[in-house]
Amino acid sequence: MQTFLSGRISQKTYLKATLFTWALALNFALSVILLASSPGFQQSPIFVFFSVAALLLALGILVFSIQLQVRRWHDLGKGGHWLWVNFIPFVSLYYQLVLLFRDGELEDNIYGLKPIDEGSEYVLQLVTSIIALAFFAPLT
């Protein structure tokens, strides 16, 4: 039975999802900064809406990032408790690079079946299109 933190994802899927998450967060952060810097915005009622939306988006991104990392650790044959390495300065950078560049186990492991990247070129095109829109939409 597949649960929220079970299963595996490949390094390609991890990279694409991480880039999409960062693009989404950056786009929203820049939008909030631009709106917050406009005169009188802090006194407007829409400020509360954007504050709540920013908090909800941050929580969503946090949960999604945790899920991505746990499932990537599973692909490497390690448990999700390796997520705690993110809180160790400098060591966390090394392990982020491990998650990005180390190949997963070639066979099925205790965390699930080997992930398949069928049709990943279409997903990559979709993700790059969304990232491009996310970066250029605030400029128009």
C-alpha cells in the first residue's frame, strides 16, 4: 500500500520536482516582495490575503520537499530519517548533492519497486514551460 512517504523516485524526477518547487517559491516570493513594496499595501485588506497565501504556500512547499527527499532517500536504499542531515551545516550541502547526482539502487528494495522514467521528456518539457512562465509572468 502506497502512503504519503513510501515509495521511491528517481534522480531525474527529484531534480525536476525540486526545480519546479524552487521556481514556484521564487516567483511567489518576488510577487509578494513587489506588492509589499508598493505604497500603502500593508494597510490594504488584500495584504492579509497575501500573507495567509504565502504562509500556506510555504507550508505546502515544506511538506512537498520533505516527501521528495524521503522518497529519494528510499531510492538510495536509506530510510527517511536521513532527512535530519539537512540540519547539519555544510554536511547538508554534501548530501543534497548526493540526492541529486547519485544513482538509485538498480533493483527493487525494501522501500518499493525501481522507479521508471517513462515519458520523462514530456514531463521535462511541461516543467520547463511552467518554470519559464513562472519567471516571466511577473515581468508582464
